[in-house]
Amino acid sequence: MRGTGFQSIVVLTGAGISAESGVPTFRGPDGLWEGHRVEDVATPQAFRRDPALVQAFYDARRAALARVEPNAAHRALARLDAEWPGDLLIVTQNVDDLHERAGAVRMVHMHGELKRAFCLACGERQTAPDTLSDGPACTRCGAHGRLRPDIVWFGEMPYHMDRIEAALAACDLFVSIGTSGAVYPAAGFVQGARHYGAHTLEINLEPSEGTHVFHEARHGRAGDLVPLWVGALLDRDRFRLNQPET
Ligand code: APR
């Protein structure tokens, strides 16, 4: 493609992109996630030990989605999705639904979704009812009390990895937005994309753990920086597309 010189883009997002919508990030200053240690709520062991606590925690987070809205950064990525003529994959680590509520389509949830559940009895994935604490029945096998949040917990395999690896190998621009770079495999995507020759850009409130790996870093609020980046990318592309071939 003429234009920016970029054809294929992968965008990785993390909790920082939803922070301005009022969704708490994971690694707050006190090391707690909404008052819980992460290992008490986000591991299969925690679920086996205290399923009621884990279900209540995720029920509360699912309910909280009704009180938040997509922000300018989600809307900018949805605009990119609608207007970018080349390949695009938005990979989110977030389990909220703010990207899709903003209108993004070319996206995957690598860590699952709050609004999905899966059945431990039959393996069926399904839309989650508002609460899982009260032991609702699976829509497929009818078993009661066997639905768990369809969230990838620590020690579990992230979703869509084949599609993500293929997109990383094919992209020429990789952009990481609002993620601390603390959790693999997502934290390693920048190295993978660079290895295959992509230009790499970090947009984050502060330098992430892997900031030195990126070609370029812009530090500030996603709600300010992402619309600027998307606007410049689309305008530059449109301008260049109007130029005669040289
Ligand atoms: N704009 C941009 N970045 C921001 C903003 C903002 N308004 N607010 C916070 N950030 C940055 C923080 O500085 C931090 O570097 O977003 C990052 C959020 O980091 P984490 O809380 O560690 O979230 P994330 O990287 O998404 O976590 C990865 O860890 O617990 C697991 O599965 C969970 O998907 C999650 C994964």
C-alpha cells in the first residue's frame, strides 16, 4: 500500500485504555486489584479454594460494566478499524466490552470476556447471565452451578494465539496501548513484531516494563494520545494516497 508505508497493523491494549472510563487497572500503587490480591481471585486454584469469593468478585465486575462507557481512546480505535484500508487486528487483554461498544470489529479478547461464561460440565461457551454466584444452569447441558467466568486466569492459556501470532508476523506496525508489560505472552508481542520487521510504538501513561524495546514511545493519557495518533495516521495515509505514484 502507498500512503504511510504501513499496510498491516496490530494494536495491543491493556487496562490503561479503560482507566479513563473508570475501570480500575490491575497493578495499582497498593499492589491490590479492587481490594484483592490477584492470586486470591484470578487463578484456577483460587476458584477451587473459594468459588463463592471468585464468582462474587467477577459478578461485581460484570455489573460495573453497566456504569462505564467507552472513552476517546476506544472511539479512536473504532474509527481506525472503520477507516483503515489495510489489515488490522486489535488484541485486547481487557475483559470489559468497551472496544466493541465503541464499534470495533476487527478485534479479539485474548484474556476472555466478563460477559461470557463456560460450563465446567460440558465445555460449552455462552453468554454469561448477570450473576454466576447463584448457580445458573448451562444453556447446553442444563447442569446447575457449573458455569465459571470465561476469563483466562494466571496459569491458563490465552485465547486466539494462532491468529495473534500470524498477525504479529505479518504486521509492519505494532502499537501497544495502556499496558504495563508485566504479563506474558502479551508482554513479548513487541519483540515478536520487531523480529519480523515491524515498527513498534508504545502509548502509555508511563514507561512500561518493556519500554526500551519499542522504537518509539509516547507517554500520557490514552484518551489524549490515541485520537491524535489515529488522526495523524489516517490523515497521512489519505494525503499520500492522493499523491501521484513516483
Ligand atoms: N492512559 C494510558 N495508560 C494508562 C492510563 C491512561 N489513562 N492509566 C493507566 N495507564 C497505564 C499504567 O501506567 C500501566 O502501565 O496502563 C497500564 C496498566 O497496567 P496493568 O494494570 O498491569 O494492566 P495490564 O497491562 O492490562 O495487565 C495485563 O494482567 O492481571 C492480568 O489478565 C490481567 O489482562 C491483565 C494483564
